[in-house]
Amino acid sequence: MLKIRVDRKSPPIGAKPQPGRAIVRGRNRMIITTPVPDDLWYYLTLLGWREVPVMRDRRRYIDLPSASLEILMRAPSSRREIRYRQLLDQAARIAEARARGRARL
């Protein structure tokens, strides 16, 4: 009614994130473990991945496995999309299993 709440838009494409920083897309988060090659960063930005601009981000994310970036780096560009989808599915299954485990307690 008062238009106080405003939907957040994804930030503009910035420079490649440094190792140790996090990038997010929707509810998914990936930690940058090694320097990202230019072609992989371009691919991820086209998919909507951006560096988190907030220091203490309290939103809840589904964390991708820590080796996700290395897996994507090693994948040939022709199979990168397949590996990317597999990583997202794996992270969703892990998060679902954790949520079911907490629900039983």
C-alpha cells in the first residue's frame, strides 16, 4: 500500500570476485575458492550469479559443494551446462535432506 518494500534487483555485473568471497544466484550460494577464469566468470554472470555486496548477509542460502567452482573450471565448455545443472540438483538434495533431518528432531 505504501510501497515501502521494494523488490531487490540483482546488482550490475562487477569485477571478478576474489577467492574467499561468495557469489549468489537466487537462493544458491557458491564460495569462490580459486581465481575465476574470464570465460567462466562471463558464463556465470550470464546465468545471473553476482558477488554479495553486503558484509553480513542474513538471508538463507542453499550452499553449493565447496568443489563446485573447480568442477566447473575443469568441465569443457560443451559440457559446462550439464555439470552446472548437476551441481544445483546435488545442492538441492543435500539441503532437502538436512531440512528433513531437522524436522524429525
